[in-house]
Amino acid sequence: MRRPRFDHLAEEISIRIGKLAPRHALWLRMRECGLDPDRLTRDDALAACEEIVPGVLREHGWSWSERDTRAVLRAVARHDPSVRSPAEWASGF
């Protein structure tokens, strides 16, 4: 199943922290907060950046600055899930 918004969000977080984002923890926290990571809307992904991501990262010992939040918010806001990413092209999705 494609989950382009969640995948994109996790990639952007990974870029900002310089390590692979804790995808499973992020996934579980979103579910706990009533979001469906498989069907994230743009607004859900933006809200997750501000409300969920910082806490998950702190739990894993990573810092998350206001600058990081703004950068990921911009990237998530511009993301068009109908356009396949290079990784999706390579995997044949």
C-alpha cells in the first residue's frame, strides 16, 4: 500500500535529524492520536509535524528545533503525493 504523505514526512524528518527517523514510533503515536498514517491528509501531516513529531523525537534522544519544524512544514505543505518519488520509480510502484 502506498502511504506517500507518511513516507515523505519520515524522509523529511530523517533529513533534519541526520539519522533515520523512528518510523514505527511515529506510526504508533499517530494511531494513538487518531490519525491514519496510511491516509494522512495534508492538514494531518502538518499538524503531526507540530504536535507529534517533537515528542517522538525527544523520546528517542533527538532534538527538534523550531527551525527544523518550519523546514519540514514547508516541505510537507509543498508535497504532492500524486507525483511519484524517485524511490517509488525505482521500486516500480
